Amino acid sequence: MSEKIAFVGVGRMGGNMARRLKDCGYGIAAVYDVNASSAAALAQELGATHATRLADVTVAADIIFTVVTDDAAQLAVFAPTGDSLLTGAKGKVFINCATISPATHVEVERRAQAIGAVSLEACMASSIPQARNGTLYLMCGGDRATFDRVKPILEKLSSSLRYIGHAGQAAQVKALVNMVMNINTAGLAEGLGLGSALGLDLNMLREVFLQTGANSQVLKTDGEDMQNRDHACFFSASHAAKDSGIAWTLGAQAGLNLPLASATKQQFERMVVLGLGELDKSGIAELTFKGRRG
């Protein structure tokens, strides 16, 4: 465990991944976040350096995880000029965990390779408790030798680890995972919303769903929250809107008509417009239950 590790982006997911690796005996050399106060607090907690420049993160560590919000943020931390993780990055390993478009992962790999560094995408299909407990489901893409090199570290973060293929392919799979999950979430919200409007007992209805073809993982994680209007955020509606957009764009590029993905994307985008984007994705039920926001 001699590798020095750093994190860029230490929000709910990145911060808990850093805590997990610290618990497993890895040294967290530095943390960086645009929210400087949260990065400073985590640095103090972990005994790490609070880096205020991206270049300082690269200097401090051998392996740098990035867990940022979107394509623009990912490309910004790997900017070809100015303060950037690429400064002095020859020989460094970047592990990029954000849910972003496949093309951005490919571009980050190109930029890293151009200066003698390597990158790997490690797409996460889990949430905050799994990040803290080391039980993420990780889908990885990029150079296979790089994956094999960092696999012992990834295994500390994951209960299930899957190498998908070359750069961009893991992001494609993650986009499809989130597309189907978001469609299921929107469908469940409509089913429970209609059940409520019909005066049905929603506890009974969820039990019936659980035993029939209406069952889904989303029913288990979000059904009760939709009923009780408990939308504490584990996966935000704004992220669901972004991720649905990534999948919809892939479909358009492939020449496919994806009406369910399109409708779901519009529902989550509507949540953002209504100021509900920071609710958990279960908050989509606010658009479908009679007498709420719909």
C-alpha cells in the first residue's frame, strides 16, 4: 500500500471513497474540490493535504481519482493549459469515476497519453453507502494493463468489479444502466401516483408490485420514499437529467428512436426547472401524484 492516492472532487461519493481507502490502509496524500471548505474539512479528517491547485494534486500523488459533476468539469481538470492535473503528470495514473459522456473519457485518455500518463474510467453503479462501505459496482474501461495495475485498489472500493473494454465503453454501459434505471423510476412514480389517485392502499400496491412483473430494484429503493415524500438525496434528479441526456444522445447518434428515454429525460429536466433538481430521483413522484407539484 505504498501508492500515494489523491482525490479531485470530494462530495458525497468522492469523499466517502477517500474515507474507505484510508480505512483500508492507503495514504490519502491530497484532496481538492471547488468547494474549498468541504475539501479542507476532509483533508483534516484524513490527515491529507488540502490542495488549492490541481497541479499540486498531481505532484502529491501517484494515483489520482476524479469524481466530478459533468463533461465540462472533467475536461477542465484535464485542461491542456493553465492549472491542470496534466502538469507534471508523466507516469501518473488517473482513475475517472464521474458519469460523463463516453467521448469525454476518450478525450481524457488522449490528453493523458500525450504527456506520458495513463487514465482509466471506473464508472460507479451504486450510491453513497456503497462508496463508504467499499461495496460499489465498478465498470472499468481503458488500457487493460492499467486496470490490472490498479485492480487491488479498486477491489477495496468494490464488491463487484468488471472490466468492460477500451476507453468509452464502460461509460456507454453506465449510460445504459442509468437510462433503464431512470425509466423504471419514472414508471414507478406514475404507477404509484395513479394508484394513489384511484384511492388504493399504496402499501398493498407496493407489496403486489414486489411479487409480480412490476417488481424492480427501484421499487425496493424508491417506492416507499415516493409514497412518504422522503426525497433525501442519494442520487439527485439533476444527475438523473444529465445521465438520461447522455443516453438519449447516444441513441440519437446511433440513429435510434428512444421514446421512453426521451420522456424520462424530459421529466427529470422538468424537476430541475421547478427547482427540484437536488431532490433524490425518487422526487419525480412529486410530478405524478395528484395534489403535489404535477
